[in-house]
Amino acid sequence: MKLYNKNWYGLLLASLAFLAFGCDESDLEKVPLDQTSSETFWENETNANDALTAAYRQLNAGYWSHTEVVYVIDNFRSDFCQAGADVVANYPDQEAFSSYRVTDDNGRMSTYWGQQYIAISTANQVIHNVPLMTDDQVPAARRAELLAEAKFLRGLFHMRLLMNWEEIVVFDFLAQSGEELFKGLSSREEAWAVIETDLREAAAGLPESYDDNNKGRATQGAALGFLGKAQLEQHKYDEAAATLKQVMDLNVYNLEADYASLFDGSNELNNETLFELAFTSNEVGGTSVEYAGIYNVAAAEMGGWEAMLPTQALLDEMQAEGRTSTDAGKYDARLYGSIFFDDPDVDIYGYTYAEVFGAGATKLGWKKFLFRDVAPWDATRFEASDINTPLLRYADVLLMRAEALNESGSTSAAIPLINQVRARALMPNTGASSQTEVRDAIRHERAVEFALEGSRFYDLRRWGNDVLEDAITNSGKDGVGNFNVESDSYLPVPAGEKLSNPLID
């Protein structure tokens, strides 16, 4: 397992005791910074850093929530991920996402909503208070960095909300009274405008990279990458293509040769990830930050709880081109790096597929986000995971730019970007040439590149209701008959929010 000896990560962990949230996440008035006098708290750089790291900390979501809330919301609604036996039997509020029966009183959904607003409030503390500090308290250059990082985080947390709800409450200011906590829902256009502004201003103030002691913090490339994603989501193709080209022109990022290493703990904070959520099993500042990943991801036959499973639709997509890899006789390398399936080239910690899943079995299991060298059935490392979670990768930048170029009519310029991603997966160049063919090729690449990374459902929705409906209907998942493209494209506003906020019906 990895060993962290980084000043930034140590600062993050050491600050947790100061800014621990043990409250009802829907009550923004309970953020601890509001309980501390500004005269005594906002007095030095250390405290300002503590406030910022508290905002970063909200990306973690918590030991259980990382997989049992965030993974559920980001992945269960897609055609490529379904609830496993444990969730079906014991956790109806998780299973509801897989079977399209989410209602406004769903506890997982309410937790996610509340977590994002706690994070936004924490970022707003920094954005509001740091400019009021003097040069003696925090040097001007550092104040600018703090503001840029906080705006990046505020933009990102608003974006996470807007990807899941059709309309959200936008807090682009620090609520300082009970009345200010009550706001109505903003239109998508208004919300996207705030997100774009935050990410654009963050990009202008963030460095291209950090030294090893500060890796994991937001960079200019991360801000530009998420800005490009926001623009693509709005079908602003020319703007997205230009923004994503800025990321490429930084010459900071490249594709890592070993695809599987991005998800198994062996190659973290690498040159492909623009932004990733870091975990560690080693105590820093008296604590460790892990999540219950192995339990939830591993299939029952591997000793896991089997909270989530790949679908046959994913395997079909990954095998669609046949054994055409440049590694003769094999499928796309991303298939072998993502799931366990019945194939002579599949190795499961030294065992064959049949030895683990049984002779004649056809069941699929996730390989992504399991340790490279430590099997799930190893009791010493079974429950807790410290495998980092990539939130934005350079492969995404390339494929988003390819999509933006193709949709804006620059099809020929999109093809080399597709081939760059395919080459890493040991696949030959695409034969696509027309706009329609290239569109299909990009959609295939995104499908096989980002399995279990929380992008599939949002991709399908961006491509249109007909694409989304067709994919879900033909996924073979239990409960697809419940899917209604009009009501299930976005989540309902939580009942608790509607009950407590008089400005939301």
C-alpha cells in the first residue's frame, strides 16, 4: 500500500478534528466555522489553510458514503452497473437507483444533496473571509491561491449537484443569516453561469502543477478540464473544444501506459489524472482516510458483499470489436482492466475465472478499484480501501475534445484524439470517418474507457433522451420497466429540503 509523506495531505488530515461535521447535513447554520468568532479564527495562514482543507475534505464523503452514496448515485442509474445481491436484499434506498424507483424521501439522495451544500458553505467561508485578511496574516500571493482553490471547489460541488438535479439552489455567497439560507431553485442556465465563472476564475489563479509535497491540490488543468466538461454538457461545442485544447497545450498530462494501474492503487497521483480523490491507510496527523470500497466492489465469490455488479450490456460493449487488439488474440485492454469475466486470459489473483466463479458460470465481477496484489478475500486488507479515485483523467479531456470537435463539424480533427486513447488500450486506429461514424466511435470509447467512473449515465443523457432511453431499456437490468425518461433523467429535490425551505415547492 502507498505511503503518504506529503505536507498538503498531512495538513488535510490534521485539520479534520477542527472541522469535523457531526451534524444534520441539511442545516448549513451548523457549519463549525460559524460557531467560531471571525476575530479569533481568521487571524493567520494556518487557520485559513484549515478552512480550505475542510472544503477539500468534503470530496471524501465519508468511510461508508464514498461507495454507498456517491458510487450509487453516479453509477447505479447507468446501463452498465446494477445493484448486487447484498443491496437488493438489504438496502432498498440504494437499490432504488438501479431499478429507477427513487423518490424524494430517499436517504442516500438526501445525504448526497446535503454533503454538497456543506462543502459549498465551507468553500464560501474561505471566499468570503480570506480577502478580509491582511498581508501580515496571509501574504497576498497565498490569499490569491486560497481563493482560486476555494472557487474551484465551489464550482465543482455546484456542478456535482447540477449533474444530478435539473434545478438546484445556488450559493455563490456566504449565507450569514437564517433568511439568506432560504433561496429558491435557480434555472440550469443560471447555475451553469455561476459554475463556469468559478472554474474560469480558479483556472486564472491556479498553478499548472505542484511539487510532490502538494500533489492532490487543484491545478489550472483541473479547473480548465471541469470547465470544458461543463461547456460540453451544455452543448457549447466550440467553447468546450477551445477550453480543452488549453488543457492539452499545458503539456502537463499524458496517458499512462498501464490502464489497470489507474484504479488498483499501484500508480496514483500520476500524469494522467487532472484531479483525483486521495486516500491513505497510513496515519497522518493521528488519523487515516479510507473507505469501504473492497466490501462493496468485490463479487460474493471473491469474498465481497457484492453491492454492485457490471451488466451484460457492458461486457457486450467491451467485446463489440472482437479480439482485434494489437496484443494478438485479445480483446480491448480496458476490458481486462475493468471486469472479471470468463476468458482464458483473465487472471484473478493467481486463479482462473472458473476456479473463483465456478465451472460454467457467466457472472461478471468488477476488477476496477480492487487492489492489484491483495485479493479481496485477504482478511487483513478486506474491508478498507485506500485506492485513490480519479475524478478527471486526460483520456476524458481527449474524448471530450473529440466530441466537441466532431459535433461542431471538425470531424477530421477528432479522429487522432480517438486513436490516441485507443492506442493505450492496444487497439488499432478507428475506421470511422464520417461525422456519424466518428460520433458512434466516440460513444463507444467513452463506454469502455470510463466504466464505474461515474460518467456513463450523464453521457447518455447528454446525447439525448432517445439514446438514454434506448440504453436503459435494453440493459437487461432488473427494474428497467420502471424507467421513465421524463422523470428519471434527474433526481427529485429531497423532501426534507422542500419541507424546510419555503421557497421550494
